[in-house]
Amino acid sequence: MRKTATQNEAVMAGFVPAIQASSRRHGFFGRNSYAPRAKPASYSHLTRLVLALPAAAVSFLLSSEPAFADLKLCNRMSYVVEAAIGIDDKAATATRGWFRIDPAACRIVVQGTLNADRILLNARALPVYGASPIPQNGSDTLCVAPGNFVIAAARQCRSGQTPAQFTQVTPSQGDDGNLVTYLAEGSEYDDDQARLAGIQRLLVIAGYDAAPIDGVDGPKTQAALAAFLRSRGLTQDVVQSQNFFTTMIDAVQSPSATGLTWCNDTSYKIMAAVATDDGKSVVSRGWYRIEPGKCLHPDVTGTPKQVFSFAEAVDAENRTVKIKDKPLNWGGTTQLCTRENKFETNDQGDCPSRGFAATGFAAVDLNGGGKTLRFVMP
């Protein structure tokens, strides 16, 4: 039987992220080896990879008592995440972020004794994963900011800050005496499975067939990984390096000879949507965030008969950018359904009556094996 999700398994426990749920509909969840799925390891066996911050950097969170335990976050998801923490103490609330944590890694976010009424957490996947795959369902709305930030009064956002949902967590004590909170998803990976699933997920985004994303090794995963390493001139030993996820993300954010690649050559953030036609139905899905100067591969799986693309530039408030009163977007004449928030739909009829908008997508020719769409200023 599966374990019951406990509060210290953080915001994502019990949820299957949106892109993974989407992958289920495209056949991602069959096994790629005959080995049975290993039982997840006990949560008391902690990853020892920790990246401690200087004590001064988190001084707003520390008490004056002698330090005897640190608070760390451990990532058992198949995504590279960025986390922010919130501290409620005597009606004062502070937030700090962002802490990047790779799959199967841990990171110390508070050093020393922590006196607080409540500890709160927000976690998000990197933009490379597309349409906000980690659901946020917290009951507290606190302020965050881009880059590294510390916000002392985090319930009233000021210029440059945005509200985000935080969830209260109750850390447990690990074998090493430190307090630990896990970031988990519905698949209940152990450390090894989370790391492999994280590699599989990035291989798929990069255009290699490593499906299913299940944390189980097999011939397809090994073949996809070998092809990725060859294409980048890398040796097998780099897979175990501490920076391997950075290497993979850099590869995903560069043009590819296979599949669809979006490249943002503007100074604006771009939100993009993709649609696939398998001959039976057309599925549209979005939104994927593409930062200026970056590229991104949407997770187009299988062998669709046709692929469609739409993208638009947005400002810091996520409003559509207009140039001479004309929206700055890149699309075409094929009308498909979209909506403002994250979406996926295989029903393209009467979009407005279902709360969607009819949006013009452009057909993408992938007959040559790969296509890079570059979004440039008019």
C-alpha cells in the first residue's frame, strides 16, 4: 500500500503534476523495462548533498540561542525546483528565496535554531518544464520577488514583489539531527528514482525518447541518455556529476535538430502554447514560459500528424505586450482553444462557451526532423 501523505511532504504531496498527467494521456506511463518498481525508501534515509548558506544570509530567521539543528529541504520530485520559505513568528511574517534544488538533492535553508510559530513553503518548477507543472494550493498568500530575495514584512507586497501561495509544513527530525521537509509528488519516488525520473523528463523535453517518466531504468532510457551524451560530446561519467542537471537544462534551452524548438530573441518574456493532431483529435496545451535569450522544447510526444504553435510576449504583470496598439504575438490561421491560465483540452469546438478563447495557431512543418521557431521583434 502507498504511504499516506504527511504534512512535511510539502505542497505537492498527493498530486500528479500537470505535464505528467498530460503524459499519461499520451502513453508515457507504460514501463520501459521488465524490472518491478522498487518500493520507495524510508524518508528517514536522507540525501547528504547539502549546500549550506552563510549564516548572515538568513540572519532574519535565526534565534540568538546556540545552533544545534538546521532546516533543510529535500527534493524527491522529477523536477528541478526553486523553493521559498516563509516564517511566521508572533504575527510577523518574513520570506526568503529562491533556493534551487535538483532531484534527489537537499539544501539547507536555515542554519541554527529556528523559533517560529509556523514554517511555510512555496515551490515552483523551472521555466524549462513549461506550463506550471507543480500545483500551488497553499492557504497563505505571501510576497516573493525575482532572483535572491529577503522580504521582512511579507504579507503586503510592494513594488517588485508579487503574491504567491504558501503552505504550512511541519518538518521532521532526520537521522543527522537536522529538521527536514520533503518535496514529493504522487509517484512517491525515493532518491534514486527521483534522480532518474528527473533525467528522463529532461531527455523527453530535449527531444529524446526516454518515456515513460517513471524513475525505472531500462533500454529506452539508456539509449536516449547515450544519444544525448553523444550529441553534446560528453562522457558517461558526467551523469554522476553534481552539475549534470545544469548541463541538461542548458541543452534543453538551446536549439535542437529534433522536434519543435521555440527561441525567444526579444527582450520580453514569452508565453507559448502547442497543439498536436494525431489524426483523431487535436490537443492544445499551454502555457510555456520562455525567458529572453532562451530556447525551449515543448513536450511533444509520439508522432503527431501535425503540430501547431502560438506565442505572445507579456510584460512583468503578464499583460500582452502591444506594439503600435497591435499585440506582439506569433500565430497563424488555425483556430484552437486557449485560456489565460494553464490549460489542456482535446475539444476544439465552440471555445467561448467552455470558458476558452479561440486563438490562431500556426502549423509547424516537422518533416525535416526538427524546426526552430525564433520569436523576434517586428
